[in-house]
Amino acid sequence: MLIILAPPRCYTTLVCAMLGQHPQMYGLPETHLWTSQTMEEWWMSHQGTDRTDGLSRAVAQIVFKGQTERTVRLAHQWLRRPHRSTGDVLRALANEVSPRVLVEKTPQATERIEHMQRIADQFPQVRFLHLLRHPFGQVLSRIERRRKNLRKASSAMDLVEAAQKFGGADPQMLWHRCNSNIVTFLDTVKSEHQMRVRGEDLLADPDRHLRQIARWLDLRSDSEAIDSMQHPERSPFACFGPPNARMGGGREFLSTADISLRPAPAAKSRRSSAMADRWSRFCAQASAPGAASWLRLMAERL
């Protein structure tokens, strides 16, 4: 099993779908399983939200062989069996797709170390892929999404104004907190069971980085396998689901399912310099005092 660890808005939906197209892997939508110990707790936490959609779609597809309103209803029944742990559910799905390696991602699990520890306790041989995104890119993505929602009330809202609508919290803090948690957790994991990759690098040069990931997992790394991973649109979850389970990942990916979401292939040094300059100007306008210094320390470390 492979678990992708990253904060929200860090290419996880796209990368999970890419890896899932490898002939020996199977990528899931967002399950939110590791945010709870038992399925009863999972339902109590997420019922009535779209956070149940990804797991419902996964069970419909894997167990009931398709995603329709009917199979989603059957999936809900399957997921409501009493006395099941969240680990039991993921283990059942892994058995269904075996011998393919199950790939899972739930960015919210990185907000607490105990959520990630739950994965390691349940699956001692699990591998962890720490997926990074430049903090400015991650924050900008979150703010753009927030601005789209807020523009319903104020069409003229700019990025800085949208950034200041995060309930008084610096929007960069989520990037820092989640990545700090991931680093602390991975300090307890065997080095051969973890890998770190920058999302911008992977999407700018997928051949190289996908091959490295496949070799790390001891899976096929031939041209056919690498090419398959560059077609995330072939995933059964690369679109909106049926009306009773629409979501399961980033809305942008579900709308396009296109690897062209990757950054433009500008020279790396020029791209990094331009992003650093925009980040500095954003910090000066929208961040909490002193936030840029501790965030930059973490970014430089990673």
C-alpha cells in the first residue's frame, strides 16, 4: 500500500490518479478514513458532507463494479456494517484489488500526527510518499478557491482581500503545520519506506520522477508503465460521480482530469525566482507579522 502525504491543494488528486494508472497500482479517491478510528466515528464526522463521496465511489466501483446511484446506495450499506474499523475497510479494498498496490490520499489526515500513526499501526509495510508543493503555490490555490466562493458576494475581491478572510488565521499556517506534522511523523518511519518528491518537479518531468517512484516501490518502470501513468483521465474517478456521491477529490481535476494542469515548463531557476518574488510581496501584504520567516525555514528545509 502507498499513502500520499501532503496538505490540501498540493496536487494529491492528480498525482494519485496518475500513480493509479500504473499496471500494478490502483488509485483511490479521497477516503478520509484515517481521520477516524472506527466507521461509526467516520460516519458521525462526515455524514451530510461531500467527504463521504470518495469512499462511497471507491466501494461502488471496486466492490459493486460500477458507479451509479444504485451502487452508491449499496456502498453506503456496505460501509455501515457494525463494529468495523477504518483499517478493516481499507484492508478489504486492498484485498479486492490485489495484487495491485492500493494508493490512497487524504490531505486532512496530515493535520494531526495521530492520524498518520494510525496508518502505520494498521499497515506496518505501508510506503509513504511525501508530496510537496511550494508554499506560495499552495496558498494561492487555496485563496483562489476561497475567492471564487466569496465573489458571489463581492465580484471585485482581490487575492489579498480573500487571504484576509481566513478567520483571522494566516493562510500559510496550514502548509507549515501539515508539513511539520509529516516530517515529525516520518522521523519514526524506516527510510526505505518513505520518499519525498516536489509536485512541481514531478509534473514538469513526469518520465523521470514517475520512474523513480516505480523503482522505489519495486514495480515495473518500463516505458509502457510510465506512459500509462501520464493518463490520469483514464481513472474511473477522473470525473464527477453520480448525484449521490459527486466528489472525491479536487474539483478542478474532476472537471478536467488533465495532466496539463502541470506548471509551464519554464526554466527552473527563473520559475523559482519569480515565485519567490511573488511570495515575498504576498507575505508583506497578507501574512501575520513574522510568519514569512518560520515558513521560509520549513520551505528551505524541504
